[in-house]
Amino acid sequence: MFELHRANIAYGDQVALRNISLHIEAGERVAFIGPSGAGKTTLLKTLYEQRPHDASFVHQHYALVPQLSAFHNVYMGRLDRYSVWKNLHNLVWPRRDTKAEIVPLLDDLGLAPFAFKRVAALSGGQQQRTAIARAMYRASRVMFADEPVSSVDPHQAGMVLERIMKSQQTVILSLHAVELALEYAQRIIGLRLGSIVFDLPASQVSPSHLAQLYQPC
Ligand SMILES: Nc1ncnc2c1ncn2[C@@H]1O[C@H](COP(=O)(O)OP(=O)(O)OP(=O)(O)O)[C@@H](O)[C@H]1O
């Protein structure tokens, strides 16, 4: 489904990824871990660009429309699939059938009480869960998510990751929380200074692998 062969990615003269070879099959649940600046976001974006038509992307900074409600932001996940008439109707006067699709999705992520509140009035964690709900509503073949639980409180982070893993066929995400990556992903790719240090099933990642990844420069 995704393939990179000795890929190098740079921003101007700043090299972000070096000699990356990678193959990801449909249905995999993959987590990128590694220190800040290791190249996780760059790798997510590089892979996303291979199939933007059938993937969704949860951005680190959510990329929501703050003036619109959580409901409307989630609806935007399918804006390109509906007619102009349906989109205008839902913007002004949400249709019952659309509410029946979106409200349970928000409810599942603990957001039902905020469904029709402006996103600008929601907390960071609530905004992040709204961005996840939008990606779920899109229902594409692949979900990319960049630090999708960074603002969610620790009690909810597991629940949110569980929902993500159940809702999509293929999931590729970056996580700072190593323990969550090991619990919810099947395959862990450790990145450091733009290179892959290990690529292993979660069950085979050991403390020495992690020490190698997070050792001081
Ligand atoms: N737009 C940009 N312009 C220049 N350099 C960039 C840009 N985006 C990222 N970089 C550099 O590329 C490298 C990898 O960045 P990237 O954001 O992919 O890392 P990351 O592992 O996702 O970091 P974090 O965990 O902090 O989000 C870093 O050295 C970073 O400074």
C-alpha cells in the first residue's frame, strides 16, 4: 500500500529523513516513535502524499475552523463527497439524517454535549477529539494521525486510540507516549535523527531498543 525506497527528504538544506526504506501493507496499525525532530511528521506527510485521495490526516494542530461547531467541522470530512445543495443545507440547518451519522460519532469520543458549540470555545483536548471525529467520519481507507492524543487527558487517551484503531482499516500515527504506542499499535518504527533505528512488532520492542532511540546526542 505504501512504499519508500532509500528516500531522502529535506527542507532546503535541512535534511529531515535519510535513506528511508519502508513497506506498509493494508490493514496495518503502525506507530512512529522517537525524540522531537526525529522526522515522524515528515514521514507521515511523505506517505500521505502517496495516497491523499483515500486517506485522512489528523494534524498536530487540529486544522479545524474555529468559528464553526464541532458538528460542522466533522461534516467537513465529507464535504467533497456531497452536493453543493446538501452542503449548504447542512451548514444552515443540519439535516436529521446527517445528525444521526455525526452525533453518535461525537458521543463515542465523549463530545456529544459539545456537538453544536463553536470549536473556538472548546478545550484543546476537545478540539483534538473533534479533529479525530472528522477523520473517522471521512471513513477513508487509511488514517494518518500526528500525535493524536497529545492534548487528551491520560484517562481518555487509551479510549481514543482504541476508537481510532477500530474505526479504520489502516492506521499510521506518530506518538510521543511510547507506552500507548506499544499497547495500541501492532508495528513500531523507531526514528532518530531522520533514520529508522528499528522496525519491529510491538511485542518485540525492548527497553534496550528504546534506550537506543532516546539516548542523549
Ligand atoms: N518546514 C520546515 N522547514 C525546515 N525544517 C523543518 C521543517 N519541518 C521540519 N523541519 C526539520 O525537519 C526535521 C524533522 O522534523 P519533524 O517535524 O518531521 O520531526 P518530528 O519527529 O515530527 O518532531 P516532533 O516530535 O517535535 O513533532 C527537524 O530537524 C525539523 O527541524
